[in-house]
Amino acid sequence: MKILVNTRIQILVVALAASSALFAQSSGTSPGQPQNQQGMLDARQIVALSVAATERSWQARDYHYTYIERDEDRRLDSRGQVKSEDVDVTRMILVTGVRFEQLIEHNGQPPSAEQERKRREELEKLKRETPEERAARLRKDQENRSFLKEVLQAFDFQLIGEELVEGRPAYVLLATPHPGYHAHGKFGKMFSKVEGQLWIDKQDYGWIKVDGEVTQSFSMGLFVAHMQRGAHIILEQTCVGESVWVPKRLQLRFSAKILLLKSLNIDRILTYSDYRPEADSPSSVCR
């Protein structure tokens, strides 16, 4: 059975980048304000410019793009060798403007009759969604992003250089937990226990890469897992539309305890491909 960490892990990774963006807002630089002296931008100005790009990319991916997700969940032995593996391939489609997960195959086999039955039921339920149910779902989506309000206090940031990543010039920023930070909210307890680096595209300020490491253990749900110190998280993104940056590869290698009893070494790799814009989506040409 897979540990249900996908959504929260992505939130944790993105938090490193988003925290930089919120930290920048106090600089007084408007995200839409032109900058003619890029060589003189500081960390706050750089990440301030990334705020608008980030929100636009999130909206585009969630409401304008279909894509395929390959989810590899590997259990490792003490030597790091794979001893078991589960692989799901899912197409993310849009149904009445809502993202829907359509299982294509599990461990190389097509979905079973039972899985197909459940998918049809979920699809019909989504199509019959009432305005009240839709509002509740949207509120939940907002809650999953509520950490953005807290990261301003959670991290300190530093511009440490520039690099060429996938052929694109990028700023490199370091995010470290802010001393004395007291966690609040659903995901706040994670922020003081992770640090990492963020690569921001110099042309349109999209996030090219996030590389994070867990510095202190923390739990991820009462009945899910206890994340151990040393977990390594890498998120790589690609540009698929006009300043639209979307995940390309997300890898998480960690040790966890289930119910604080059973220890597991896990390598979770999610790869994303075949991004296709809907008819009313932004341009599919990356600048």
C-alpha cells in the first residue's frame, strides 16, 4: 500500500520556493514592474517578480492542461537496493473544468474491472457536483495553499549566485529556517525542519528547480508516516507555455516509520509528461 504523501510532499517542496516569494513582498517591488537593471536585482526583488509567474503557472496547470503522471513507489533495503515497487500511470484530464485522475495502468497492466468501476462512479459524481460541493472543494484547495501566508516568518533567504540550468540562466537562492519561528497552521510544523535551494529563471522568473533536505524529523499525518531526518527532495520543472512552469520530475528519498513501529526506506519518483493545453489555455510556446 502506498504511503499517501504525494500532495503534502509537493506542498513541502513548493513551500521552499513560495516562501522566497512572500519574503520578497516587503521589498516594495511590484511583480509587474519592469526591471531594466537585472544585474543589480537582489534576492527580494527576484522572488517578488516570481510571485505573479508562480500563481499563473499554478492556475494554468490546474485548469488548462492535461498531462500524464508516472508514480514509482520503491521500497529499499538497508543497502539501498529495490526490493519491491509499485508503478501507477495516470492521465490527468479536465472534467467540467476540474482535474480528474484517470488510471491508465498499474504495474504494467491495464486497470482492473473494479478499478474501472470506481473510476466511472467518481467521474459521474464529479459531473453531478452541486454548487455547494464545488465551493467546498475549492475551499479545500485554498487550504492546501494556506501555507503561503506563513512562510514569510518561517525562512530566511539569500541570493548565492547564478547558474545555467537546462540551457537557461538562473538565479540561485538559499532558503534556511528562520531562528525562533513558531509553527502555525496545517503545514507550518514542516517549515522549521527543512532547508534548500531554489533556481529561478532569469528571463521570466519561473522556478526551474528546488532541492531540499529535511533537517529534523516530523510526522505526516497521525496514521501515515513519520519523516526521518535526512530525507532528500528534488523538484525539477519545465516551461510548457508562455511563462507557464510545471513539474517535470519530483523525487523523494526518505526513511519513515508507519504508526511509529514499522521502518521503511522509500524512493518515490513522480515524472510528468505529455502536457497538452485546452483550447482556451495560454500559448503552448515557451519563451
